[in-house]
Amino acid sequence: MKKFDTIIKGGTIITDMDSFKGDIGIKDGKVYQIESDLKDDAEKIINAEHKYVIPGGIDPHTHLDMPFGGTYSSDDFNTGTIAAACGGTTTIVDFAIQSKGKTLEEAANTWRKKAEGKAVIDYGLHLAVTDMNEDVIKEIPFRIKEGYSSFKLFMTYDGLRVTDDVLMNTLIVVSENGGLTGVHAENYYAIKYFTDKFKEEGKIEPKYHALSRPDLVEGEAAGRAIKLAKLVGAPLYIVHNSCEASTSEVKRAREEGYPIMGETCPQYLLLSYDNYEEPGFNGAKYVMSPPLRDKSNWPYMWESLADDTLQLVATDHCPFFMKQKEMGKDFFGKIPNGAPGIELRMALMYTYGVVEKKFDLQRFVQVTSTNAAKIFGMYPKKGTIAVGSDADIVIFDTNVEKTVKQEILHENVDYTPFEGFKLKGYPETTMVRGKVIVENGQFVGEKGYGEFIMRESPMII
Ligand code: URP
Ligand code: ZN
Ligand code: ZN
Ligand code: ZN
């Protein structure tokens, strides 16, 4: 009987606090020992010399197999998590969305069924409240106890959006029961005004999706949600901040000492409004909400990530084939909103964050893994490499150079918004609970290996 199942040998271990050379002994899916030099007493030895050994990525904002805009996002929990794993992500938190007239429990069960037997990495679920009533309020404490410790409200989208009273009530009940409320912040009425106006004027091309949702649409809603959270003394998480208008609201509230947190996504750091001007119907590739912003926002967004105004980078992965996007060929309002990104998050953040000196290796680990684990109640089981933690580990090869092409990805969709992007460094090996599921970039895992994560209360960071 060997002492360990696996030893990862000779790599440079990077955590949110530290970088050091060492060996990691893994047993029963957990990190068992970390030493500068472990004796080769293991079933399997993985050589990580000259490579970084980092906590597996955590992407707390994905939409797999999601009904949206009259169709479904094209990655399900199998294809989507395979793509995630190949990109160095070992945990996702997806959104279970309440159907009108149904309970949160039904939403949770529906999404558990979508994931079970399919996911190849571990997953948690946020609950998206779309139809609030007395019974739903009463349900919330029970759902939190079952591991659904975070909630999400859409301030826009017909059929999903909630009004400010619902937002306030949810903030109160969720926080009283140790959970966290998140919002998609955009002003519904402003969007409706511009959308109707453009339609009437015959302005129907994809770029008018972006022009109907200017920065202030997001800034206003983020500011309003933050003020409501302040009023009722609840913590709040703002998803997919795209621009200075919303991020500056988060910044101000944090400076005042309020428990407000937020994320951005690679697309808001690396793509811009200019993409909507691509010829033909190409602009539809980038139709997402909030939309891509003017480039002038980039420095502010990178800085916000570096200085902890924003705590992490998620993807909002919500892919649709171009055929699906064509539902909006005659009117931008009918283009399903969302774009792929689950596979490239880690590599993009390493190249454009660390290599381009926007932040250091510790911040890279914080924004891609540790902070998501903390905020969404999974730390220290997930989000770090420490004795007792799940052995969710990525061996990252900083010497690999790649140019992004749709063909090299595993996402179930026919384009990537990051086509042509140069990458320096890429995940080589991905391990989930001690099992190697990606080896030399090839998926070698097993359908259904992923487990549901019962999440605890958020940490306010
Ligand atoms: O356009 C987007 N972001 N689609 C996914 C749903 C959402 O708003 O997060
Ligand atoms: Zn050597
Ligand atoms: Zn959203
Ligand atoms: Zn989303």
C-alpha cells in the first residue's frame, strides 16, 4: 500500500498568498501533504517541473442548458464542463432559474437533473428568483440549508426580471439566513425605451443591441441595487460588471465599508463595442447583456480587478450557434443574448493579466479561483491548495504559445469571440478531487464524475 495515490512533483505551487517549489501528496481526493521533497511513495507520479501548479479554476457564472430567448444555450452540463476542464476550471456555479408559478425547489431539482450524470467537474447552483411570493420567501431558508446559499435576481429581461420590492425582500430574507444575493443590473425601462425607438426607426442590426443599453443603463441599476442593499443592511454581489459606470458604484460602496462585491468577465476586459461593427451579421456573436463597451473602459476595469474593487473573473458562458443567433436576423431584440467563454478564462487571465503585468500570480489565483470559493461558500474545500482541501489542481505550462481558434476548443458552438487572440501559457493537466481528467490538453475524464457542491454561507471579502 503506497502512502499516496498521486504525487505532483517539482512544480512551483501558486496560491492566493504564496509561490513556492514543492511536491503535493494526494490521497482519497484530498491534498494530504505538501513538502519541498516527498519520497516517491505513490501509485502515480506527475512531473510538474518548470510548471505552475495552481488551484483549479472556479467559474461562478455559467449558463449551461439554459432556456433563454426562445432557445437553449448550446452547451449542456457534459459539453460545457468538458470545455471548462480543458481550460483549467474544476468548479462552476450555474444558475437554476425559477419558472413562473413554480417553487425554487422545483428549479433546483430541474437543474440538478440537467447536471447529474453529465457534469465532469463539480458544480454548485445559484437560485434565480423570477416569481416572488409568500411561499418563496418561506422557502429561502430551507434552500440555503440545502447548499443553495446564493441567489440571483435579474433587474431586466421580460419574463425574468423582478421589481425593486422583490429585490429588497430577497436581500432581507437571504441575508437574514446567511446567504448572498446577486443581481444582473440593467434598467429595464431605459432598455425598452431605446429598443422600441430603434425598432421604429428601422435600426435593427446587432450593434443596436449595444446602443440600446448604454453604460448608464447598467450604472443606474447597479447604483440602485447597492443603495437598496445599504438600506436594508444586506451584502450584495453584482454580476458581470462591464464598465466604469457600474464598477465605480461598487468601488464607492466598498470604500464606504459596505459588503458589496462584484465580478467582471474576460469579454469586458478584452473586447469592445468595435466588435459590433464587424461586417454582415457578425456583430451578433457579441450580443450579450450587458453589451461590450467602449475601449476606454478597459484600463478602469483591469485596475478594478487588480485593486480589489472587483473580486473575480467569471465568464457568463452562455453560448448560441450562429444559427440560433439568426433568430434575430431582422431585429436585434430577437438575437439570443450570450456568448461562449468557459474554456479560455484561465489562459486569457494569465496572458493578459499576469504576462501583461496587470496583476501578479497571487492575484491571478485570487480572481480565477480563491475569491469565488470564498464568496460562494466553498472555501477552503475549493479554491486553494492546502492540506485537507479537495485536490482540484491545474498544472499550467507557461511556455506554451497558442493562437485561439474555434477548432482547438471543446465548447459546443461554432465560434469564439476570442478568435485570433494570442496566448502565452495554457493549462496542461486538470485534476478534480485527485483524478486527472485532462492530460496534455486531452479530456480523459468521465461523464457524470462531477458532484453537486453543498455550499455554505458566503464570506464577505
Ligand atoms: O447575455 C447574457 N449575459 N446572457 C446570459 C444571461 C445573463 O444575463 O447573464
Ligand atoms: Zn529541471
Ligand atoms: Zn446577466
Ligand atoms: Zn449570466
